[in-house]
Amino acid sequence: MITRTSRTTGRAVAAAVGAIALVAGTAGSASAAHTRPLQAVLYGANEVAKGDPDGIGGSIVTANAARGRLCFAIGVANVITPTAAAHIHKGAVGKNGPIVVALKAPGASGSSRGCVTVKKALILDILRHPTSYYVNVHDKAYPAGAVRGQLS
């Protein structure tokens, strides 16, 4: 069933905060010296091709270069759920870029989390230059991207 998440501000904020809370379950037991958490605040207005004007969300990414592992949590609201796709792209603010990491798209609840294997060189580049990468989530109404946020 396809639904549009609640349009209330409280729910939107809860989705973004929920993404942050979810990361505790995805970080694993890696040493803090080998990981670094990154975050992205997602808004439709950040999409280059005009995303969902009231879409909002948040994402936390924990990258571990030594293990070649990237864990993530995403929460979105005010977009059509289940969403169609979620990715990390390489690209500066205001520029679209290629997909570099595919992520599990948020489902009907508006959230997703997981871990993926990523080449060490890519993780190191993301950690060194996080603002050169962005997280975005696509839905049926906005196939080019409903919400987006630069990593920091």
C-alpha cells in the first residue's frame, strides 16, 4: 500500500530524530578510532530537480574504513511511502552526482537502516570530504529525488 506520511510538523521532526536514534542499532562494535559518524538533514528544497516541497528527514551514517563497512539510518516524513530508493551520491551542494552507495529505502514507516560493504578508498574519501557527498531519498512522485541533504 502506498501512503503519504503525515504532514504534521511534529511527525516530520520525529522522523528526523528517529533516524538519529536508529544509528545506535547499526553502528556495530567497531572501535571509535576506526569510525566516524556523519549526518545529513534532508529537505525537498535541497533537491536540484525540485524535490517534495514539504519533505523532510534525517540520516546518520557511520563509516568504518578498516572494515569496509558503512552503516546508516534514514527517517523521512511528508513523502510517499514506501519510498522507491535511497542513495549516497558524490556531488556538491546544488549539483547532482553519481550514485556511489545504494542504501535500503525507507519503507511504509518512513524509516530504514542497515549496513553495506563499501571499498575502503571510497569510505576514506567520504570521511575526508563529507560535504562532497549527499544522501537522497526518491519516491513515486519525485523519482529524481524527494529529499536530499549533504553529509557533514
